[in-house]
Amino acid sequence: MAKKKQIKHIAIAGNIGAGKTTLTKVLAKHFNWSPHFEDVENNPYLNDFYNDMQRWSFNLQIYFLNSRIKQLVEIQKGNQVVIQDRTIYEDACIFAPNLHEMGLMAKRDFENYQQFFETLKELVNPPDLLIYLKASVPTLVGQIQKRGREYEENIRLDYLKRLNEYYNNWIENYSDGKLLVIDIDKINFADNKDDLSQVVNLINAEVNGLF
């Protein structure tokens, strides 16, 4: 009988305002997983980026890439089951290409970034389960306004819309591991206990059926 593989890494992906941090906290508590969050409070580039995207886009993306690779190395070394708020793929498959296409990241910076990402990706494992929080732009805007982060006040609607298109395209072609898509337009786990129970049950089924 084959030995059952140990689950180590669950990752939550989704656009700005989709509810990744909220769900990470809830699932970490429910399943007794160790949460790894995106460090937005101590990010030295975020404010500058939202005020001048073209000037700071490359710096911001390198900062995120470095911090997420660091998280993945820690996950692989550790013994705990980790749930991660946002993935390394989102930077390379969504944010950086979008910035480049919008003319907010120079071609040489984008190519440099992509090559760096491909090199680093070879050194880490994909998540055992990827949870994608799918949401329409109106839902994202509502949730962004509700949480009231100052640095997000200048986010442009066209920027969110383009990110959503990249996200949906990436998820349609995702083949690195197990995937669960949760439609936030229909399942409001942040405010509805029944919806949250539904999400927990879905994830429980995926995790227990993984191996």
C-alpha cells in the first residue's frame, strides 16, 4: 500500500479585495494550519507604487517575489501545514504581465523579472491545494471600500478589470496541482455563516480527498 502523502501547503489566490486574508485567517483557525500572510503593512514600496506605478512597478514586484520565495522555502523546511495568503504565481502570471502590457513596466525590466521568476520556480514546490477566490469587479470594489485601506484609494477600475482577466485566464490554464474555485459573487463567506460553512466543507472534502 502506497504511503499517504503529507499535505504541507494550501494557498489562496485572488484579485485585490477578493477576501484572501479573511479566508486565510478563518481556515488557519478551523484546521489548525499555520497562516502565512502577505506583508502589506511593512512593504516599503506599496504607497509609492499606487502613486506612481511606472516608477515603482519593478521594485514592488521584486520585493513580492523575494518575500514569497522566502515563504515557500520556509514551508518546505518546516513540519507544519501552512496556508498562504497569495501565491508566487500571481506576481509572475498576473501582476507583472499586466503592468508591462499597460506600459507601467519597461520591457527589459519585465524580461529580467520573468527570467528571475523561472529560475526561482524550479527551486520550490507548487501548493498541494490552490484555492481561487473568483469575483467580479463590482464585488471587489465593494470589499476594497469596506476595508478602507488608504493606499488602495487610488486603485483604478481598469487596473482591477485587467487583473481579473489575467486571473481568470491563469486559472483556466492552471495545471500545477489540485484547484478549488470559489465564486465570491455567490458565496459571501465573510458575512454569511452558512456560506462560510459551505466553503469549509468544500475545502475539507478537497483536503481529505487529495491523497
